[in-house]
Amino acid sequence: MTFLLFALLAQSPVTDFVASHCTGCHQGPRAPFGLDFTQLDLDLTDREKSARWVRVHDAVANGSMPPGARVDAKPFLTVLAAEFRRFEQQQATRRGRGVLRRLNRYEYENTLRDLLGAPWLRLRDSLPEDGIAHRFNKSGEALDVSHIQMARYLETAEQALRDVLAARATPPTVRRFYARQQQRMIRRMFYGPFNNHPERAMIPVLGFDAQPDVLTEKAPMTVPANRELEGFATPAGTYNGNDYSWDQFQAPAGGRYKLRLHSYSLWIHTVWEPLNNKNRPPYWRPNREKTERGRTVEPLSLYALRPGGEKRYLTTIDIGPEPRVHEVSVDLLPGDSISPDAARLFRSRPGFVGSPHASQHGMPGLVYRWMEVEGPLPAATPELIPSTREEAPAYLRRFLERALRRPVRESEFTTASRILTASKSPLPEAMIESYQAILCSPAFLYLEARPGPLDSWALASRLSYLLTNSAPDAELRRLASQGQLERPAVLLAQAERLLAGPLLHRFTDAFLDYWLDLRKLNDNTPDQVLYPEYYLDDLLTESAEAQTRRFFAHLIEANQPVSHLARSPYTFLNEHLARHYGLPAVPGSAMRKVDLPVASPRGGLLTQASVLKITANGTTTSPVLRGAWIMERLLGMPPPPPPAGVSAVEPDTRGATTIREQLDKHRADPSCAACHRKIDPPGFALEAFDVLGGQRTHYRSTEEGPPVPGLGKNGHAFTFRRGKPVDTSGDFFGKPFAGIAAFQQILAADDRQLARNLLNQFLVYATGAPVRLSDRPAREALLDQAARDGYRVRSLILALLASDLFRHK
């Protein structure tokens, strides 16, 4: 149904208000905010037009429009809201708040993991990117199915089934791999055309002592009597061009494996000498003939190395000076090998000067002795292949009952059986074909729900795909079969169970991937000229991501106030991140909750390195981008797009002008000033931080200012200059602030708006539909309820689950 503006002509409050207070300014191609009332009808079936009218409604309701005048807007708002309410109620009656949707990539992967008892499966990247609507990949409006997508589903389902069957057929073994047997490590010991510097070479050691005779091949690579004490030491991290791995190991099948790594840190003596090229300046270089017991604890990151060379992060462990065995459990795919990385140490790149960790006193290193692999470990995977064809239908029915998220219809079993009986393949292949068809069927791919109140089965799916990103487990299915989930107390009890369960990270990880765009954390790389200390520092980026994920999970687990999104007295840190933030030392690579010094601004999301990296481009920061991010992601007040023909303001890396000076000129254009008055102040507050969240008082420049000496993680000399000072002051909606801490306090004080926005995000994530104008009274009632205990995060989730907004399609 279409509601046009001319249909409201009889409603004089609307036409009179628009004519009297809006069209005078809002007309033509240069209309403020791109809003031309002479071209805008009230077609609520058009999402873009509908969104514009919502913005009009809100601007009038909050008094920002019409500017500079007090008018009686109540008749206008009443009529406009009534039209929205009538249209949205009709839509909800006909099709529900949201449309039918398929599983997204995250959900498909997790559902197959749980269905096949294979948590190690990695299927997400085998499928096309999901469409996004209302910020998330949870809306049927954006989750279509094309023939390309269907082909990928077929391929992915088949590969998953074959990998699981292969894993089930592979018995666990225990094998030990010695460092002195790994060809890629041995090659790093010898100099060659692309490896003729001691910083890039392995050092053979026996215990804590280097073995010069092995280097010169006067002694054998390994002696059986000494094998348990032999190892290779490295003074550098792993990187393309200087990489190595436990290449003698390849995972025979997918599954869970135990890795036992015998390793320890070492101290390498140094000598003052130039590189092989005498024209290069001398520097302290590793003495490959003299080592001793280590003095440092070194983080060692482990990656799964695919046959094609791609790496997947597994975990980080702390390696101290005492030789010992470190055990970790990891998920591997068929063919994976293990690539270690002494993550804190430098990564030499062509043209390097030396290691920033080297001095006349020596330099740190890390020793590998051996790696032992146990696996694939036994797993509770379902029996998929019967012994005889007579048993096949029973196997098929059991699989179908577990795959579908509701009772199986007999017609569905009949269809699956036809595929089985029609197959001319051997029984195992015929079963795979039948299972594959089920995993690509509409009944599996789509989440079913009828308009109106959801039944127990639909509630089980909605709850489960919200809190575990997967299909309902056995307990939810049992309650659904009894019709119990339609009872609010039962539904909330199950929500509490899932929130306290081991799969909560699936919810928080996927939610943060889209709400904060954490999935884009590695989309940019710190500039090697301006930010040499960050360039190639994967440990810093991995730690930053872990901090944000752990922080948000804690908000839910401990039911923290939503104001902690803006400012909190604690955060989560490891040693590397604490050093980066200039905070008191935190031991080890594991994330832990840390109480912050009173004056520290590092609490909350705004000052976390992950957020600050996502909102920069690796070279410069922009108050416009960061300010818009805060307005949209934390406050739910997205700015309108810039007017057509207005170019963006690009920060000046030469150092001639600051971004604030450039924006002052930009705001001279009246069409730009209205938005920038709101966007720029939050961004100015975040100018206290660089492209990876390091705190700063001055910008970095490529041309102007005094040079800053030193060596980057890549071993290259610093070339950046200390630029102009940073000004972090501003005025946010009439509230002045002098820096980031004061701005955080302003945001934290508006806890209802923070809660309103977070509730909006939860609702979209849970139902695939945004908060409509007609939903707002229900939302505000939920916020009134949450206000009683200070707008706590888990309480917000539970309040939403008990509401009709969640319990209706």
C-alpha cells in the first residue's frame, strides 16, 4: 500500500507545517541535508523516502527543526506518526516485522559444526559475502539466494561432509617433530642469495650454547645422543621472505589436536659490524657463535599454515628462559601445518639497518627444540554411513530430524528418500548426496516463522540464532516440542542458560564484527614511514581485537552498566597492549581484567586500539570519520550523507596544516556547517590517538618538524617528523570539553541514549528488522524498565527477549 503526500492534503497540520516551516529552505539541488520537500512524497513502501520522513519527524520532535523558532509541532507530529503506525501495522499483519530470510555465512558454518559434531570446520569463507541491511547480515532484505550462492552451498556442504567422514576414519596418533629435521628451519641456518644476514638466520644451539661447528658443517646437524637438547634459535619473528614452519607435519584430517611445544627464550650476544655491504652503517648484530640463558619472556604466536601459504591465527603462548613443554589445543583443517612466530621480535625487511632489540649487551631470541602433535582427538561426531542399504532410510530420517529446526514433514522425508533410492552411486556416496541435498534445501537454509506471535519452534530458533549463532540445541528442541518456550519464564531461563554457556562468544564475535566492523580490522596497514613501530606488528592488532571482544563479553557476563561503553574504570590488557597504552606492566600475553589508573582514558570502547584502527586508514586520522562513527555506532544518530559536489577533507601528511584548521575552512560552507557542528567535536576528542590507538600530543609529518630517530619493527630507520600539536577540545551539543576524558564523561552521562542505541542494535541482530516508528513506545517502555538498575547490558537483552518485539515475527 502506498501513502502519498497528496493523500494527506486533507490533513492541514501536515501541509501547513511543511509549507510554512520547511519548503522555504528545503528545496532544490542544494537543499540542506539533501532534503528537497518539493520532490519528496510520503511513499512508505520506499525505504529511502520512509527513512527521510523519520528523520524529519525526529528533527521536528527534538526541536532542531525548524531552526531558530518555537512552533506548535504537535499536530504535524501526531498526523505523521499516525500514518507510519497505520502502514507499519498493516505490514506486520501481512508479513511480520521482518521478511523470510536464509542463514547467513556465520550461521551456516556454526549450524553445520554443531550438526556434524565438528567445531573445527571453517566454511564461512567458502560462501559469498552476505548482504547487509541495517548494519547487520541478519535481514532477509539483503540475504538473497542466487545460482552462484546455491552452487557454493552445494560445494561447501559436500566438502564439509567428506572432511567430517575423513576425520572420523582417521585414528589419533602422537608424533614428535624435531626442529633440526624441519627443512625450512635448516634452510634458514645457511646463508643464501635471499638470506645473508645474521638477523634473518637460525642459530643451532645445544641447551643454551650456540654450536659454531654445526654452522660451519664441521659437526653433523643432529647427534642422536643430544637430540632432546638440540634446537634452533631465532633472533627475529616470522614474516614473508623470512618464514619457517614445522613443515614435516601436515594435519592428516580436520579436528582437534594437542600441540606440545618444547621451547625457551635465549640471550644472543652481539658484535658491532656493518651488514655484508660495507657501505651500510655498522650496528649491533647477532653473534651466531655465542649465546646464553635467556633474560626475557617472549610471546610465541602459532598459526595454521595452509598448503597455499595462507595463515590462520591459532593462539599465543608465553615462552620463558626455562626450557619446558607448552601444551595447547587447537583446531586444524586437513593439510594444515604449524607456523610459529616470535611475535614481539622484529621482522626484517629488505634495506633494514638492524634489530631495534639489539644493543651492546645482546639481544633476545627464542629456541625451538621439538613439537609433538596428538590427534585428531576423538570427537562425538554422528554416525553418518550405514552398513547396509536397508539401514539407510533410518539414518536419513535421524539426520533430517536433527537438521531441521522443527518437526519433519513426511513430504520432506519422502523427497530426501527419493534422492537416496535414485542414486546409482555406492552407498557412502549416495548418503553424501542425500545429506547434501538436505543441507541445501529451503527447509534448512531458511528460518521459518509466520506473522504474529512465534510458536515454540520459531522462538527456539530465534533465541538460539541470537545467542549462539546456531540451531537450537537438544534442550531447546525438547522444550519446543512441549510448547514450553511460549511461556516467558521458560524462555528467559533458557536465555540465561545460553548467556552463561560456552558458545556466547559466537554471539559477541558476530555482533561486534558488524556493529563495530571488527571484521575489517585488518583492512588497512599502518604506514611504514609514519608508524614504523606498528608496521608488521601482528601481535598488537591481535591483542587489540582480543581486548574489544573480551571487554564486550564481560559487559554481558557481569551485567555491567551501558555507560561503560563510553567510560569504564577497568579494561582488558596483556603485556603488549599495556606497553602500547603506556599503562603499568601486565605480565604475559593472555587478556586479563585490569583496574585502570584514575586519570587513564583507556576505559570503554572509544579509546581501544581496535576501534581507533578501524576508524583510521593506516596513515592519517580524520575527526569527520571518527565523529560520524561515534554518532552512528554508539549514539544511534547517524549523520546524513554529505551534499552532492562537496569534496571530502583529507588530512595533510606534510604537516603544513592540521585537520582542525582544514575543517574550520570547510565549515564556512553553510551546507556543511550544520552537520559538522555535530560530527566534528567527537572526532576532535579522538585526535588524542593515532592510527592504532597510541596516545599523542603532536601529529606526525613527512616534511615539517624535528626528526624522530629510531628503528621500526622492520629494522628501518625512522623517517617521520614531529608535527603540529593536537587540539582535542570541542563542544558537544552545548557541552564544552577540553580532552578525551571530559568527552567520555559527557557520553557516559547520556546512558539512556547509549542504552537506546544498543537496544536498537540487539533488536536488528535478533529479528532482522530495525526499530520502526511504531515500535518506539515499546522500546521506550523497555528502557524505562532497564533504567531501574542503571541500564545494564544483559538486563537489556533479557528485557528485549521478554517483549513482543522479539516474540513476534
